[in-house]
Amino acid sequence: MTNSQDPPKLILPHGGYQTLQSYQMAEIVHDATVVFCNRFISIRSRTHDQMVQAARSGKQNIAEGSMASGTSKKTELKLIGVARASLEELLVDYKDYLRQHTLPLWGKDHPKAKEVRSLCYRKNRSYVTYKSYVEASPPEIAANTLICVIHQANYLLDQQLRVLEKDFLEEGGFTERLYHARIQRRKR
């Protein structure tokens, strides 16, 4: 039990990104993108490196934002936004791949798209959940699978950004907590 005279906590709980659904989906995107690029895009191609880096950036910025959240909600918001932008860049790369190879882009009602989208409801989903779609399928199925998974990750990040924005507006950030703690300390 805390005393009403105790100063408010300055550094809030933070981290725990491994349990975030957005991080879990971004990790799947990263792992699958590495496999996709190694299978279908020349290792010497700049596109190979760019796609892998965009996938990595999506995942890593979620982790970094989560760890920074204890002292900077502004930094967390910014990094989650960067993660979202990186995955959008990757989404465009996959659509470009399909277009440039004259392969069809599945609509959301395509039977295979529905099948892939339903996988996100599995417990303990990981790259292994999508492995056969990426490793044992032709490029059309692999790319469209990744597009579905990226859309799901982006949806989760959009939701996360809305919650972070709302929390920041209602609770403020580290600087405000620091100011209030100093004022409270001076009053004692």
C-alpha cells in the first residue's frame, strides 16, 4: 500500500514487448521475409537487403519503443510509428514483386487469403505456423501470404498507436511526472 505522500513513480513499467501481438506478428514477418528473399531474390540485389532490413526495422522498433516507454512515451510513440512505416514499406515491396513478376495479388476474399488470415487466431503462433506457405510454396503464395501477415501486423500497430496516443493525452509523459514529483517533494 502506498502512502498518499509518496511521490509518484517516475519510471513506469516498461518492456514486455515479447508478449505484444504486434511484436509477435512482426517477428513472423521478419523471419518469413528472410526466407522469402533467400528463395526468390538474388542475394546481390539491393532489394534483398532492403526488404530484410525493413522487416527487421519493423520488429526492432517495437522492441526499442517498448523499452523506452518507461522514460519516454514520446519516443515509444515515435518508434512504434517507425515500425509501422517500415512494415508499410515492406508491404509495397511485396506488391511490387507480384506486379513485376506478373503474379496475381490476392483480394481479401480470396480463399487462400482467408486461410492465411485465419492462422493468426492460433495459440502460440510463430513463423512455424506459416512455414509451409513460405518455404514449400511458389512465389505467388509466399508473397501473398506475407502480404496478409503484414496487413495483420499493421492493423495491430495501428491499434497500438491509438492506445499509446490516448494514454499519452490522458496521463502525460516522463517530463510531466518528473515535474509533479519535484513539486510534491518541495511541498513536503
